[in-house]
Amino acid sequence: MSDIVSEHERNLQNHGKRYLESGACWNKNGGASDTFARCAMEPFECFPENGEYFDPHDQDAGAIRKCNPNNTPMGRCMTENICALRATDCPVDSSDENFDADDENCTYQRDKAVEWNKDEPEFTQFGSCYDASKNEYTCIWDPQECDESGYEVYRTPAETLAAGVQCDCSEVHVWGCEIMTRVMCAVTAEACNQEYTFMSPILQRSNRQSGSDGLDCRLCLKSNTWKPTSKPTMMPVPTTSVPTKSPTFSPTSMPVFKPTGLPTLDPTSLPKVIEEPLGSLEAVKEEKSDSGSVVNGALIGGVVGGGVVLVVLFGVLYMKLFRTAKTQRMENPHVNSPVGINLSFGE
């Protein structure tokens, strides 16, 4: 046996888990001017008579974002009040009259009419193919896919869940569409590009078991997307708060006081610091004025006192020089007196 593996086979062996890219209906306006109409899983959801056509894969990024499989709408079993893909999946009443195909709250991910439980979220359930010989369940989209194996039977979502098997959209196996090693996923063979090779969920499972191809197409990327925002809760308003530099006040959070509800105060319980009044406003002004006068007087007194000290010192120095010069003159009449001092005494 040759060890040479073609590039095509090598790429197929490298295939792994892939996720469905929902198709879309487009309005045919001519070439690049075609406009997006709505998301669609299968061609019959579009209306050719209205100028629409189904595009299974070749969508622009905007259309792919709009067509998240998690948000795809589905029907509701009215009596059972659960989401379902078809009327025959309703466990109590499988008649068409009991099935609302256009329910506004049912999606592939969950029933949006049910309050979200973030600890135990309830996701929309799908059916499965049951292998009694192995007691195995394979989550699938279409009940007819179970016939391919020849030994599996279809189990409704309720029957599958009762067996303890969760078949949310992230566990549902769908068709693979392959061309030139490029693989995409679709809910049915008809939803694939008709130029591609189709691979059913049962064929993909067989290829994985044999090791010839690891492709595993799933309906949605994950069962638990971002949790819905919780309902707002009212926070209690504290009775006291730490003051800030620039406090802000909200009118809706201010307490409302009723005159009849004011507490009575016992004067004997008041702090001592407010037992004596502070006096009238004029008294306070006079006190401030007196304090200012004292300060001004002290300043003026300091200046005057300093001047007096300087005059006294200068007089003492002058008298000392005067006496010294007079003594020298009496001892030697020809000695000149110090410059700037007139020591003549009327001679």
C-alpha cells in the first residue's frame, strides 16, 4: 500500500468540528447591487416570485453576523409551551393546530419568554437518532437522517431528554458541504451549494470512526452565549455618608421629612459645647474689631520703640566721641577735631 497521501485526502483528515453558517435570502437587483433580505436556513424560505434567491454560503461578513444560528426563530408547542422545530416534536399534541411555527420568542438557543436562570439555563432541545444495540443517542436535525444507518430510530426531544441526553443546538450534527477541501455546514443537502459534495451527519460519524475524515458539522458554535443582563436591583440609600470635597445631591435620593415626624430633643442631652450661646452678630464683629486693633497697636508700638532705641544709641555714641575730642583738644590745641564734628566752643 502506498504511503503517499494526496493533498485532498490530507486536508480532509485534518478536518475537525465545524459550525453552520446560516444562509440568507437576497433581493436580486443585479450583480453587486443585490441587497440582503433576511436570514434563511433552507431555499424554500425565500420567494423567487418576489425576486428573491437563496445564497447558502457566499455571504458578506455583515450577513453572517446578522444570521447567527443561535438567534434563528423556530416554533412553539402551544399546549406544552415549549419550543420545537416541528409539530411532530410536540410530546402531548403533535397536531398542526397545536403548533405555532412563527413564535416570536422561540429560538434555536432558548425560549426567550422564560425568565433566564443563569445557574441552570434551559436551552431548546432537539431530537436524536437512537442506536439500541449500543444505547447511544446522536443529536440530529431531521428525523429522516436516522434511516440512513438502517438500525437507528428517531427519538423526539422530550424522549431524548428523558433518557438524560442534552441535545441543545451545539450538540446537533448537521450536513457538511465540501468542494476542493473547502468545507461548510448546512441543515440539509438542499441548503448546500449544489456544486458541492454533500456529507450527511451519519456519513460524517462513520468517517470519524474509520479515521478517514474528522469532519463534524454542528448547528451552532456554543450552547451558552452571553448571559442576558440581570434585572436592575434597588440599592438601599445610606442614612449617613462620608462628606466629599464637592458633594453632589440627587433629588430622587433625598429623604422626605414630615413635620409631625421630627424627633423631640432633650436639652440635658445636648453636648456641653452648645450650652452657652455664642452671642449676637454685632458682638462677634466687635470681638473681631478689637482683635484687629490690638494687632495694629502692637505693630505701631514696635516701630516707634525701635526708633527710640536707635536715637538713644546714636546719642550715646556722639557724646562719647565729643568727650574724647574735647580731651584731646585741651591737651593739644593744634590737633584737628574729627571730620564732620565741630568742637569749637566759641573761641
